[in-house]
Amino acid sequence: MKRIIWFFALVVCISISSFSQRKLTVYADKPVAAVSPTMWGVFFEDINFGADGGLYAELVKNRSFEFPTAMMGWRESRTNYQKGRVLVINKSDNSINSRFARITVNNLEGNYSLANEGFRGMGFHKAKQYDFSIMIRSENPKDCRIKVQLLNHSGKEIGSAFIENFSNDWNTYRTTIVTSDSAQRGKLNLLFEGTGVTDIDMVSLFPHDTWKGRPGGLRNDLVQKLADLKPGFIRFPGGCIVEGKDLANRYQWKTTIGNVADRKLIMNRWNVEFPRKSAPDYYQSFGLGFYEYFLLCEDLGAEPLPILNCGMACQFNSGEVVDMKELQPYIDDALDLIEFSNGDESTKWGKLRYELGHPQPFNMKFIGVGNEQWEPQYIERYKVFEKALLSRYPQIKIVSGSGPSPDGEYFNYAWKELRQLSPALIDEHYYKPPSWFFSNASRYDSYERKGPKVFAGEYAAHSRENNEAESRNNWESALAEAAFMTGLERNADLVQMCSYAPLFAHVDAWQWRPDLIWFDNLNSVATPNYYVQKFFSTNRGTNVVKILENNNVVAGNDSLYVSGVIDDKTGELIIKIVNSSSKVQDVELNVSGSKVKRQMLSCSFWLQLIYTVIIN
């Protein structure tokens, strides 16, 4: 006996009724392929101020004065030069954090201050705690103190505290401030009182309410939206920032772990990528580094998928490559990362993870070699990586790439060459108009099954846009992606990892759109595209089942797109149906001999029906 329950339906709008009835046969008792636990995940890249100014909850920009323009983000306020001044001192000792600010004040009334603007302002919530810290040494500790002020956009104080009793040696001073009001674009102000010289460094301000309460951690509301997706994996840290504009600008994971004060700041390549959206203040502090990425994966129950540079800079920029004779350090970085994640305390990098506070291994199973490189120079370098990685770690699953496009010369060449090698998955990227996604919903139904599996690593439908930042994240693009995703799910034997891209965007500091989640300094908003991803990822199931109409898969036949899975753990049959037409579709489902009839309503948007079958 089967009991069929109408589990969920979302109707966007109602149109004219269709006169023809669609009859779909669901073979719920004959699963055809397992759905990988990593089927639906997320891809994170530090673009659109996604890390600094976004997921990484630090509110102070250029906190250690290490930007090339040392005072970027900071502004002096004084009555005259004699009352106070700042010099940025460079120790020139080859240390990573070589600069600090020297404040000279002769001002008992406290009329000299330094203000930090944050990332397009600072967001303060009313009646919330904010944790301030600063490194200080003073040549005259008796007279000097600092009033730490949180100000709103108009300069009104909404919270303050004092730091005092300094010493001649560097020490970290901390205080907590509770706000009396909210501010969307506030700022931090340091008001210096007394007479003397005070050196400051690593000026930091965090909301007390970070993800899992970790000091210096991640922005709670943004991580929660990721947690709600229940991702099977997290791909990090990019994306194009892995490559860098040139090799000197590439992402190097070893410089992103350990004491945050010792992490080497670099320019974010999206700083100058688009002249129309230049962001001269966009740098990577790496407060969100590889250790934090691994912790995030662990928190969310997601497999870590780190992507490493393969000895090639971005081919859209410099196209620089490392000489093959000098490739070994890049390979060593990959080998050492596996040891950092999976090694025990007896290994060099496993011991470091232990010392950072994580004795248990992260059990990394996947590693990506390169982002979206192409042509023979990539294959030549990939071969050396693959041999070195699999000879030492034969169990590791390597993700390779097919270039920046889902077809064409570069794509065909990559697949031809990589089929002769041993990557576990090949990463395909799709940034196309909605029409492409609709017409490619059957893309994988006839794909070659021999060889590597497919990682749909970056996809987003790029529809029409207007001046509103979020304009491309609309129902048209969400509908197109939903249609395409039925094809990904239907072919889960081949397509085993999927992620939308990019993930985050600051509404006042974006470079690229569309994006899955938009945010400002106080709030975050999930897009229609986000809810499409959530519907699929939280209803993943365990096995694909066939759903046919006249013995054919339903992939655009008269504007209908269908896929289905069963969940062995819950006894559910989950059917996703997308209707891209402007007419109502009347659908009859024949589920393993039982019939249920439901009317499907849609206009130019989309509808998802999920049925639960409990088999007794």
C-alpha cells in the first residue's frame, strides 16, 4: 500500500487553464542512480566584498595600516597641527605587519581623533555588544588615554568606552561597547586625550554576536543563510582570486593561517578588474583564512573543497605562468594542505593544525587544481600535479577544470585531454542567459558516462538588468536555473557536485551580478535564486527515479521540466516540476501504479510540487 501526501506547493500566479492533461509516469520502485551527498553545495569567493566587509565580521578597514596607501579608511580630526598629528612608521624589518601609527598629542581636552569609515560604513544594531581591541605602547603612559566612540552617520555618539593605563611595551587592550541606537553607516572614532606619544596597531571592532560566538569570527546572519541550505560541500577560496592578476597576487593558503596579525595582506584582484566598478579599497586581510574555512565546513557538515593555484595566473589578465622547472613549490603547497587537513600530530602540518586548536583531522577528500584555466599550458601543469598528489594520496579526489565556458574550443580540448588522465571530477562553468539554461536542461542526458564525473561548479542565469544592484536576481533567472537543475538531478550518476556562483554581494560594494545572497551593513536578503537552491539542496533524496512522458524524459517538452528522487531514510518520493510557460499545466502523476492528480498553476515564473510517498 502506498500513501501519497501533497507535501509542498508554491504558486506564483494564475493564468488561463490548459485543456490538455499531461500524464507522467513515476517509477518510484526502480531507482536508477544514487544521489551523491555532495550533490548540492556552495561556492565562496571573496568578490563583492564577500569576505572583508562581509562574511568576516571585522568592521575596521585597514586595521593595521598595511594598505599600500597607509591611511586609507582613516581620517584625522584636529583643531590645529600642534594639538595632534599621526605618522605611519614602517619598521622595515621584513615583518609581515611592518607598519604602525604613531600618534603625538598635546591636548588635555581631547580634540584630536582618528576615525575609521569601515566597509562603506559600519553597521551597528541597537542594544548590541561590540568587542573592541587595539595594540598600544606609549612613551608617556601617565597622561594618555583613548575614548573609543561608535558614531552614527551624522556623527552622534551611540556608544563609548575608555582605554587607558598604557605601558612602554606593546600590549593588547580590550573593551566592550553596548550601543544605544542602530546605525547603517556608522564609524569608529578614537579620541586621544593627554600629552605624549602613543603607538597603535591592529585596531579591531567585531560584533559580539558572531557565528557560534567565536571571537574575531564570522557574521552570524550570513553563515545562517548558508547553514539553511544544508550544503554538501563548500568550494573555497575562489574563483579568480586563486589565480591572481599575476602570480605574485595569487592566493597562498600558508599565509592565511596562524595569528591574524601575521597574515600577509594582498590586493584583492577585483580591486581593479572592472573600471566601471573599481574598488581601490578592496584588499584581503585573510582574517578569514584556510583554517576558518575548514571550521566553517565542519560547522555546516559540508565537505571542504579547496582550490589551489596550479602555477598559472588569470588568463584574462596577465596570463603569467610559472616555469615548469619551478612548479614544485606549488605542488608542495597542495601536498602540505592535505597533510594540514588530514595529518596527525607527528607530521609538520598536522602538528600545526593541532596547535591551532583542532587535534582531530578535517578529513578532506577533495582538492581542486587550478580554477578555470585552459589550453596546453594547463594540461601540462595539471599532469605533474596529478602524478604527485595521487602517488602520495591515492584516495584524494582531484577536481580539474574545463575552462571558463560550457562549450567551444577550450572546453572540448580540456575534456579530450582530461579523459586520458585521472581527475575525479571536471569543473564546468555556465554564465549564460536564461534561454541557454532552458534549452540545456537535457545537456547531460546523453553525456559520455565513461571517465571523470561532472562538477557544475559555477552557474547563474544572467538575465536583463537595471540600476538596482539585485536586478538580475529575478524570477526569470530563478526559473531558468530550476529548469536546468532538474537536468542536473536527473543525471546524478554523472553530475555529482553543483554550486551557484557568486555567493555574496554587498549592495554598496559589488563588482559582479547576479549573486545568491545580497547584504548591507545590517541585513541580508536571500534571492529567488537562493530559494531554488534551497528547494533542491534540502530535498536531495538518496536515489534518482525515472519520470517519463510517453517514454521520454521531461526536459522542456511544452515548457515542462521534471526530475524526482526518493529518500530511503524518510520513505519520501520528491518530485520537482518546473513550468516555464504562461499557461496552466494539468498534470496527472502515475506513481508506481497509483494515480494522483494535481493541477499546476504558473505564469512566466515557476512552481515546485513535492509529493511524499510513504511505502508500507
